[in-house]
Amino acid sequence: MNESRAAIRYAKAALEHAIESKASKAVEEDMRSILETLEGSPELGEVLASPVLTGDQKKNVLLNIFEKSDKITKNLLVLLVENKRIAYLWDVAGKYIYLNDLLKGEKIAQVTTAVPLTADLEKQLLKRVQGLTGNKVALENTVDKNIIGGFILRIGDMQFNSSIAHQLNKLKREFTNS
């Protein structure tokens, strides 16, 4: 079983349990916190990937870091450690958020820019994307300096790439094919 399928299964199970317990919003906030923590702390990723540390040690580290989390989140962390699937934590958290947003009727629009979006630009982009999809949309902004300028917009399986790096590569292909 590949990690994507495993992550989806854990995320679905956690979401179903959270919905039954009427705690899906609290668990979603926990999952966002987990993603932010993992993104901001490469050391934590090293600790979780370490073959030297035991499962109990990893479990204690996670439970100390996320001590204010919902019981469902803590149980998920323990389950991932005990099943030796803690490497999937990032994917599970992301899939949980994605599935919960789908359940709420929201779509996630991922926009990649060379610099962070301003609040005004984010509002304008959100308005246009909602007009295109006809659904409630949440924007996720990722900064990637390699695109030089412009943006890449992904909504579900659609992608609109108006980055400068893409335009330059397109020009390069045209020149080499001529």
C-alpha cells in the first residue's frame, strides 16, 4: 500500500470519528497546527524519522508538543506511532484538512507565487476563483522563488500556470524546435 492511500485511510478514519464526536473543527485546527509545526521545525521531522528513538519516546515527544490538542488528535498520533506510520503524519494532516473542507462544501485553491500575497490581492483572487468554480473556496498560498514572478493556480485537477519561469521554458522550447 503506498503512503498516499495509507494517509487517506487514517485521515478518513480520524474525520469520521471527529464527526461522530462533534469535534471535526477542533481536530482540523489541530491538523493545521501539526502542519505548521512540522513545517517550522525540521528537527521534529528528524526526531520522528530517527531509528534510534523508540516508539514510546516518539509518542512522548508528540504528546508533549501537542498536549493541548483534542483527544482524537492525540489518539491518532499514538496510533501512527504504534503502527510505525508516523512518517505519514504530514500527509495524514493534509488529507484530513482536505477531506473536511470537501465535506463542508469548500474547495481548496492552491496558489503558488514568488512573493507572499497581500491581503488585497488575496481577496481579489479569492473572488475570481469563487466566480470560476461557483463554490466556496479557501486559498492556500505557497511561496516559491523559482517561479520568478506571476503565479500558478491549482483547483482540484485544474491548473493555470502564468509564472514567468513557465513562460521562459515555453519560449525556450519554441526556439529549440524552430
